[in-house]
Amino acid sequence: MRAKVETGIAGLDDILYGGIPKGNVVMVEGPPGTGKTTMGMQYLIKGAQKNEPGIYITFEETPEQIAENMSNYEWDINILEESNLIKIVSFSPQIVHEDMLSTSGIFEKMIRSFNCQRIVIDSISLIKYLNKEESNVRELIYSLRNILHKHSLTALLINEEIDTNINIHSIENFVVDGIIQMSYQFLNENIRSYVLEVIKMRGTKISNYQHNYLLTDKGIHIIPSYVSGEIDRDLRKKPQEIIPTGIQKLDELLLGGVARGETFLIETDSLTTLYKLILVSISSQRIKKGEKFLYSLSIATTIEEFINIFKRYNIDLVKELENDQGLFIEHFRRSVLKEIESKVANVTSMTNEEYWNFLNEHIRYEVNKDKLEDKYWFTSYDINTILIKRGKEFLYSIYGELLALVKSLSITTLMHCNVDTVDKEILSLLESKSDGIIKIWSDVRYQYLQIIKSPLNINSKPFIIETINEYPFIELS
Ligand SMILES: Nc1ncnc2c1ncn2[C@@H]1O[C@H](COP(=O)(O)OP(=O)(O)OP(=O)(O)O)[C@@H](O)[C@H]1O
Ligand SMILES: [Mg+2]
């Protein structure tokens, strides 16, 4: 395997399985304001910290302007410049243009004299505009790439081209070793959601997904999408934290509990009641670990009832809500305690589209923000309530996307479904998308529990659920 150059940009090295293969010339494309300059500078700063000097070549702005623009970040570029670890130079596009096409070699001399390992050119768009002739552009980019290759420089070429269709066949994309595309969409008037995708990268495997990223004081922070699938499981450097359910037998069966980011389906019939204790036990363990919750209330459970059950598990839900540790989604018009009014989102008047946007936006924005601080979320939905209030078509249209979204953000998900009232089609959709399934049912005397699917493929025999007087109030035997 080729040596990798660690970019040091949060998340990017994970997506690239270690970094950019040494010597690659990588095009970074994206419309204005997507953070291309930020990424370029961050790449050099990380290099400087590893004692790998880098040059920043700018055509549009002076070195002072670049430094000024970057002063919004927590970086001290001046010190790195003084230590000769970073050099910012401003060229006229014309000079580079002539230099590339002749043999005078100013550009090459500079590279040699600075003895750098990383280089950023911001941006090649301008050189392109100087050339009306396509064959000239090709020649120019080709010779630029050759010089960079000759000096084994790992380079980022910034390109402002806003091409709506992926311009994978354009000349420059063909010549370069890698392509990273950055873009954004508006979640609403105020919130932009940034997305990064690695289109190609010679010399390494890449993750084939779009990844969200944030612009923070520390620069770009990418949140890799861990969508299920073999390739992306490799991306998980550290095993996701497993949190116990609090029910001893269940923890034994699940080899410790439920891992962060997993989706469990709790299937019940109409007569079972003890599933609520199981749901609350799993939830309270997660809350105790500092996870935040997004709870979708069902017709069968009011907030007051929830608060009371949680109290038995030593969780003061009102306090948690007041401390901004969670949010309820209410699908019915029911009264709410004054103290927590602002933490209950009533969605009764939303159309299906508005409801989905709300979920999507809330999850993406809040969870991404918290993830930066290593705070995680879990969420619980009642499928029957979604079916009653939003309809079967809605569930079909969003379910896959919802699960991909929560998975990509490492949100642990607990789905509850009373299977007596749903058809086979829905049930198979729910079952196929879950990592684990806990089936709970009753006869006249007992309530039973059985694990019929688990992330580790360990299924169980049926157990009788017994209620006991002390924590966790149920026992499996
Ligand atoms: N500390 C910060 N926190 C969050 N965002 C910031 C911070 N500092 C700058 N930004 C934002 O980062 C955005 C991206 O800036 P950057 O100059 O890197 O984009 P660009 O893709 O190079 O744009 P252009 O194509 O116009 O050169 C800017 O809109 C800026 O407002
Ligand atoms: Mg820029």
C-alpha cells in the first residue's frame, strides 16, 4: 500500500482510510463559501504541525488577505510562517500560465527552494479562464500535474467550477489523481447543511457516501457516514460504545447491551404491557451515560406516565428536559406540564412533508452539533402512531431514509410496534431494517420475551418476563 499523507482534517482521514496517498494531485471542487480555502489552509497547518512544510499559492488574493480571511479560525498562521513551515505566495495567473508553458521554471525553483511536501493552489479556475482554447487548458493542467508529481508533492488544486452535473469527464478531472467535491443545501432559510464526497482517489479505497461537515472555529469537521455495509464498518476505528439495558439476562443475551448507533425493534402484541418497562430500562441506562433523547410519544403513553415510570428508574425526566437533555414529539393534542412546554414539539398541525423536514432538520442539526462534543443521542418511535397519524405510504417513503440518517449519526434507535395491527408488508420492512428484534407477547398467564434477531446473530429461546419489586423491576427466567 502507498504511504499516506494524513490531512489531519477531522473525519477526512477516516473516509480516505488513513489519508491522501502520497504524491496525489487532488482537485477540491465546490461553489463559493463551501470552505475550500479553509480546507486548503487546514491541510497545510496540519502538515506544519507534523513538520511537513507546505506552500499556499493564491492568485486572487494577497497573502495578507488570505491570512486575514483565515483569522476567524483558531490558527496562528504567522508563527508557522516565521518558522518556515508555511509559505503563502501570491502569483499572477499570467505568470504561472507562461511559466508552465515555457521552461523558465520560476514555479519549480520556488518549490525546490522551500523543500515543501504539501502544496495548495487556490484556485486553478482563474488559470482556466485565461485560456479560451481547451487544448491549452489541458496542456497547462497536465504540465502542472507533472511538476507536482516530479517533486512528489501531495497537492490540493482548488476549483470553483460549479458544475451541476458531476463533471467527471472534464479534462482536469481526468488528469488529477483525486476529486473531492464540497456542496451545501439549505435546510431552511438559515441553516445550511454541508456535504462532502470523495469522487475518486487513486491508490486507496474510499467510502462511497456523502458525508456531512461543519465549519467550526477549528476549521472543517467532517462527520463520516457510517451507513451499514461492509466497507463502512471498516471505518469504525474504535468499537462503538455498548450500553447495558439494565436487565441482566437481556445484557447477557446481547453480549453487553445495545451498541451506539444500532436500531432495535421491539415487537409486541396488544395485550403486553411489560414492554414499557423494558423500553424505559434501556432508555434510562442511556440517559445515565449522558446520552440525549428524542422521544416520539404514542397514543398509549402520555408524558406524565413516562415521567412516572422513569422516576422508578431514578431518572428525573423533567430535570433532564430542563437541562436540555431531550425532546418529546407529541402527535396528539394533550395537555403538557408548564415547565417542559418548550421541550415538547407538537407536530399535530404539520403536513407529512413538514413533519419529515422537521425530523430531518432537527436530527441533522442538533445531533451533528452535539457529536462534536462527543455527546450522543438515542431515539424512540412508536410505529403504530406514525401509521395512524401519517399513513402507510408515508412510512414506506421515509423509513429507509430515516434509518440511514440515524445510523449515519450513530443515533441508537428503539422502534416499538404492536404487530397485531400492522400488515405483513410493513412488518417485513421494519424487521429487515433493524439490527435487532426483541419479540414480546402474552398468553392468559404470562408475558414472554425472545430475541429473534441480533447484531451478532445470537437468537434466544423464549423467556418468561417476571415482575419483581426492586430495580430493574423485571426479570427474565
Ligand atoms: N470560525 C468559523 N466558524 C464557522 N464558519 C466560519 C468560520 N470562519 C469562517 N467561516 C465561514 O466559512 C465559510 C467558508 O469559507 P472559505 O473561504 O473557506 O470558502 P471557499 O469555498 O474558499 O469560498 P470561495 O469560493 O468564495 O473562495 C465562509 O462562509 C465563512 O463565513
Ligand atoms: Mg476560497
